[in-house]
Amino acid sequence: MFFNILPRLFKRYTIFSEVLFKFSGEMKMENSEAKGGNSVMLKICAFIVDKRNLFFLIYAILCIFAAISRNWVSVENQLSEYLPETSETWRGLKLMEEQFTTYGSTKVMVANISYDQALLIQEDLENMDGIFSAELDDSDKHYNNGSALFNITFDYDEKDDTCLELLEKVKEYFENYDCYLSTTLGDTQSELINQEMSVISVLVVFVVVGVLLLTSQAYAEVPVLLLTFGSAALVQMGTNFLLGTISFVSDSVTIVLQLALSVDYAVIFLNRYKEEHAELPYREACIVALSKSIPEISGSSLTTIGGLIAMLFMQFGIGRDMGIVLIKAILLSLLSVFLLMPGIIMLFAGLMEKTQHKNFVPQIPFVGKFAYATRYLIAPAFVVVIIVASRISARTPYVYGYSQITPPLLNDVQKAQNMQDDNFNSDNMVALVFPSGDYDKEKRLIEDLLAEDKVTSVTGLANTEALGGYTLTDKLTPRQFSELLNIDYEIAELVYTAYAVNDEDYAKVVNGLANYKVPLIDMFMFVYQEVDEGYVTLSDELMDKLSDADRMMNFAKQQLQGPEYSRVLVYLNLPQESDETFAFLQKIHRITEKYYDADKIYVVGESVSQYDLKKCFDRDNKVTSIISILAVLVVLLFTFKSAGMPVLLIAVIQGCIWINFSVPALQHDNLFFLGYLIVSSIQMGANIDYAIVIAGRYTELREKMGKKEAIISTMNLSFPTIITSGTMLAVAGTLIGKMTSDCAIYGIGKCLGRGTIISILITMFVLPQILLVGDKVIELTAFVMNMPIQTKQKAGIMRIDGLVRGHIDGNINGVVHAVVRGNISAYVDNDAIKMLDENGEEVTTMAETAGEES
């Protein structure tokens, strides 16, 4: 579908250009027919300009709605949710959600207290309603360096809003202590990131205003551009709810990237308007400018969208999520420029004339002269550089979690976590999920795991201590059960008989209960149920003991055993992310496969998530690179009608990408993998616009002048556009990279800012030399699009100046400069025919003979 659209767009662009050129000339005649125009495009543009109040109203309603609906957007903060559904982490997490209860919890470190004070705090916490436990002991895992670490667990599922209320109570309790709290409850991290991005957005707006003031020709141009973009940005945020849930990455950076990526569209339209207004009144200039801008801007946006389309093919869902949001942002920016901006220009037209100022962007003829003088030196040197850069960038140290990255800022959550990590060693925990129903198998599995030197501890039902030295899953006879609870053996027999009948195990009742063994957890829970239903009566002391045991066992069973699956928590003395860790995860599988089917075993945890992300990256890296290059290549083929030019431009930008990602390789700076996937797509789709601007100008000027003059003029004319757009994107990326505490967003911003600066420098100081050296290649690889021929039918006296192919009272094919008296039915270059009267004067009409056909 995407590739089928391109030929039609190119065809329409050619037709628009022809129609608009004629229309522009006829407007100057101030003919009433010329003002209206006879093309569909011109009528549409005139409608947009004339009905601007209607579009003001529509956008006002949309903006009000967006301001409300932006609060409806659901934001997902977990990277693991975007793993492919075939990944072990995704399947394991979904299974655990179905099978087990994960209770809300928080860790609180209190500094500068004694152990006795910590015990008093523990007692207070456990007496609070809704708190199941506040784990604390005198080991170095809970008390160290005069600080105590409390593992507080609530009585409610972590998805229950009651946990958030209890969390606030805990925070209130510790207000007067030197404490550091960490938890996965709530959206604290997301809220902190949003605060950071709000500051960044404000700074970016100031930068944009500053750049526009320097590069504009009138102060009133700035509000025109800001109003256009502001409305597009607000509508963009307000329509995100239509996607259901978006990632925290998309929610955080889209607004800044939208500004940096799409502000060009408004600048192009405004520049067109100023060109037309040099000879035409406000209204007519705006109509003509819009008519010319629509195909130009649409074509420019295709390269950016082409690069973003590659993100839609990523297995890792954040790529698809961000690709969709950014493509939507660009399309909404286009609509804002096409529908809203014409009216804003008409509103500020007079003020723009009154507030004109000196253009502060200098001419740079020295760049073109330098390019011409060094063309045979820089071009081959760049080929060597990108070959070396491709090899170096392949060694970039990518990471798939946050543990090995230090962001430029630390928020309160990260500071608290760092304080806890500095004082208390925390093991790397993974959950091992397997089919339930056999406690003996589970016990042997736990023993095998504990035999590994990489495992520090394992928590499961089969090794959790209960009473009297027994574990929860140990099987007890009636005699052992009576001794454990200090009750009469006869009572124990009755209880076991009731259990056997309830379990429909009548053979045990008939053959005797002396050797009948029942897991302790099952018997305790059965007895408690019988007591609760009034079938058994116990003493108060025994009842209290039974109630405490039942509460503890129920709590453990809800977390560790489900209807069909059980899980154990395995604690490793390995880092979250390393080749050794990933290898041991596979060993856990092999150990477990001795007892259970391989397809029913899941290992879930941060390390597993990062291992799955690594496997996704290996595939996504290739796919996004290939698709972004192909998509941009197709757009460039139809733009330049040359096979050589697209290859040169893509080689330049791909070289910029390799140079960009050689920097972390040389610095041995760990880079979150998402930064490469997203930035390489944006760099290929957006930064290539700088190369297109230069290449397009050079191709146009090369037809009129020599290489040296063409490249000097090209750089003078291209510099304002590149410096305007490039500065905005570079500053936006750099600010994101310097002012965020999230490692994923930090990586994206840092690489985007650096990559844009590299792209600007390469396109300004290397691409010109490549165009000069490759001039002949571009010419030899050019091809002509066989567009449908427009045959014009004329009769009368006319002057022809241009290419003619067809019948003029006889066949003719060539460049004609002649006056014809007679009939013509032929293809003629745009505006090549001028109708004359008997005296040889031009007839000022724009009417075409009814027989014109395409």
C-alpha cells in the first residue's frame, strides 16, 4: 500500500506544479476568473482560506476536547508488557497473574537507629490494619551500618487501590525518620518523568522561539508558527486515548519530538507565502502558497514517515507504540499546517509586514568554496570513515536493563533505591513456575537448586518452615499431627478420618489411619475450615494457634501455589544482566526439566526480561535498518528520478548513524538498546531531509550553472532551512538526554541530539563534496518518469516557446520558438503556449479549450 501511493503522489505533484505555475501567472493579471481558479486544488485552497473562521472554530473545539481527553490516556510503565507474546517473560507473567496473588509491598530503610528502636517500629507496623508483616531480623540483610531495612507486605493484592492508601499511611508513619522508601506500587516514577519532560518542553519552546527569531524575517512570524504547532501538539496529546494505552516513552518524548520533526512544515508554508506575497495580495498569496506547499510538504513528510514505519515492524512493542504515536503526530501537524495555518497567516498578515526585521542568518559562500576545493579529498576520506565507523559501531555495548546505566539525574525513587543498595546486599530474584500437585517433586527440585553455588536461597512451599521444625508440605501421620498440636490421638484420628472422607479416599478409612500421611498445609487448612463451619470445637489457646497458622499458610499458598501451577522464588548471587546470568537461566530450565515437561516451565524476572529483550533486539535491529532504508529509498527514487542520488544520500545518513553509535563504543559507555532502534529510524527518516534540501537545490541549480557556482549557491540557500530545523531537533534531543532520570529516555535523547549534530555537520561539510564528485553518476543513473501526456488542443493564433511533441498542421517534435496560425493538438511544456490576437498581443484568459484531456 505504502509503495503504491508514491507514484500517484509524484504524478499529483507534477500536475500541481503545472497548474499552479499557470495560476500564479494569471493571478498577477488580477482577473476575476484567475482569482477563483479552475482546478480542484485551487478551489479547495480558496475554501480553506476563505472559510478560516470555520476552521478556527473546529480547532478551538478540538483543543478544548483534547485538553480534557488527555487525562483519559492510560500509560504503561513496564517494559516487559511490550515483549512479544511468544517470549518467556510475557507468557510467564500472564500465567502468574492467573494463578497467583502478588501482594502489595514496600521496602523502607531507616537510617541512624538502633536495633531495639527498629524492633519497636516493626511492632508498630505489624499492628497497623492492612499490614501482613514487616520483616526484620538482626542479619546484615535487615540491619547494617546503623540502618534498618523493613520489608513491609500488605494484606491486599498489589493491584488493589487499598495498597496505595496503606502506602500513604506508611509514609506518614516514617515522616519524622531519616528514611528511604522504594516500591513498585503506584505511578510515582511516571509522575516524576512527566515533571521532568514538562520542564524540558518549556525549555525547548524557548529555544524554538529563539531560533525562529533569528531565522525569521518578521517578529510576528513566531506566534503564527507557535499557534500552529501548539494546536497540533494539543490535539496529538488529546487523541492518544484512542490508542487505549501508550508506553511511558511515547507519553514522555512525543511532544518534544513532534515539535522538532514537524516544525519544518510550517516554516516551508510560511516561506512560500512570503515569496508569493512579494507580488500578490494577502488572500491570493495565501491560496497560491498553500497550493504549492501541500505537495511539497507532503513529499517532505514521506521520508520521516518512511523511517518511522520501520518501527512498526519491531517485535518489541514500544517500537510499534512509539511509531504509531509519532506518525499520528506528524499527520496531525500536517493537517494543522494545511487547515489552520492559512487562517492564522491571514490574521497576522498585516502585523508580519509591520514587524519585519533584519535576517540574522548569514550567507556562507566559504562552505561552497571549501566543498569545491576539497571535493577529491573529503569524499574518498568519508568513504573510509564510514567503513571504519560501521565496524566500530557494531561493538557498541548495548544493555537491556537499567542496572548498568547511570542517568544524568536521579529522582527521589532512584535515590532511595541507591541508598538501600549501598547499605544492604540484595540478591537477584527470579520466579520459577511449574505444574503443581506433587510436593515431593518440588522438594527435590528445591534441593537441586540449592546445590548450585550461584543460588543463595530458594523460597517455596516445600521448604517454608511451619511448626515444630516441619515445612508446610511435610506429610504427617495422625500421631505426628497430635504431637505437633498437643491434642489427643483420638481427636487427631477423627480429623484424619474426616479429611479422608472429604477427599473421597475411603480406602484409608477402611484399612486404618496409622500410616495415612497428609501434607501439613492441607491438614491445617482443612481443620480451620471445619472449625470455622462449626464441625469442630477447639480450646481458645489452640484456636489462636490455628488461626495464626492458617493466616500464614493461606498467605504463602496464595503467592506460591495456584490451581494448576506452583512457583518458587530463586535468589541468585549474579548481576541482573550478564552472559553468565543468561547462561544460568538456561541451567535452571535444565534442572527443572528433570521433573516437569519443558513446555510447562517458565522462569520470570528482571534477568529473564532482559534476556528476552536481547533476543528481540537481535532481530529488530536488522528489520528496522532494512525497512527504514527501503522506505526512504523508494521516496527518494521518485523525488530525484535518479538511481544514483538516493544511494548517495542514504549512504551519507547511514554513515552518520554509524558515526553516532561509534561514540559509545569508543567510550565504552553502556547504551540502552531502545536508543539505537528508535534513534536510527528517526535519524534515517528525519535527518535525511537535510540532505534532500541540499541535493534538491544542487540538482536544480546545476541545470543553470557550473559545479562551483551551483554548490556555492546551494549552500547559501540551504543553510537557513538546515540550521533552523537541525538546531531544534539537536537541542530537543540534547535536553532530553541531559535532564531525565529514566535510562530509556536518556539513551534516546542523548543519541538523537548527538546524531542530529553529526548529520548537520556531515550534510554541510561532506555531502557537497560527494555531490560534486558523484555529479556524473547522478546524471548517468537518471531516468524519466513516463507520466501521462497532457494533450492540449488549441486553435487560432498563438506563440509557442518550449518543447512540443504532437501535431501542428503536421508532425513536430523539438524545441519551438514560433508563432502558429492554425490548429494544435500536442503535448506542450508548462505555459509554453500564449494565445495572441490579430495584432500579436497576448490574450489575457485562463480558459482552456473544452477538449483538453489527460
